Amino acid sequence: MEKVTAGRDSLGEFAPKFAEINDDVLFGEVWSREKELSTKERCIITVTALISSGITDSSLDFHLTNAKNNGVSKQEMSEIITHIAFYVGWPKAWAAFNKAKEIYK
């Protein structure tokens, strides 16, 4: 996964420590542990966690795009969202599908 600078880009001046932890720890150290979980698996888990929490802002856009770029196919994403709809809530799945449709055009 390429180096993420979203924290520093968005919050670097306002919350420099948060930005550092976001970029260096979360997206640096945690996401790089590919022996434990592949990037594709981490993408699936992250998208599922965001949808479960009802987070459908630019964070979901980023992680859906990241999932697509790391090998999660349109068919897999459709199946993931369909599957979790019964556990996380139908409206959350609808919102996620609307985002995923745009990302997987």
C-alpha cells in the first residue's frame, strides 16, 4: 500500500499528533502487517467496520476505492454488502451500495 498522508494533509496543522498516528501508525505500521492479514482482507474488514458503524462519508469512499485497488472485485463487494446488510441494517447497506456503485463504475 502506498504511503498515506491524509492525516497530515487534512489535520496536520490543527491536530499534528493525531495526523502522525493516523499516517504512521494506522496506515504505516498496522496496514503493513501483511503476514498477519493481506491488504485485501484488511480492506474487506475496514469497509465492513465502516458500514457497520454507519460511516458513509469520504472515509468509506477512500476505503471502497482502496478495496477495489487491492483486488476486491465488484462482485465480491456486492456480496460483502449483501451479506452484512442482515447484520448491520438495511439502510446502511443501501447507503454503502450507492457509494460502491460510484466507485466500481
